[in-house]
Amino acid sequence: MRRSWLFVPGADQKAHAAAARSGADVIVLELEDFTPPALRSQARSMAAKAFDAWRAAGALAGRAR
């Protein structure tokens, strides 16, 4: 059961780390509305690194297709 969803700006690495510690059932790294257009490419790269780190730490993480 997924009770809590946390939406985090995709280009904010500190927010990614805080989200990982939050205890939320689902973390969504938002790459559009919370992310300025000039930072979207960087946000995609940061999101991929965050997912890889969470997966390596044993968290269940996935990427939207």
C-alpha cells in the first residue's frame, strides 16, 4: 500500500537526499513543473544518479517510461 507520495524538484540534489530520508512510500522527481526549463537537462541527469543511488542502497526505485 502506498500512502504517501513526495514530489521533489528534479534539479535540487539536496531535496533528493532529503526525500530519500523522508520515509515516503513513493518519491517522484519532477522534471517539468518544479524545474525551470534551463535546468531540465541537468535535472534528468541528476534524477538518473539519484535513482541509481537509491537502487544501490536497496530502495525500490523505477523510472517512468
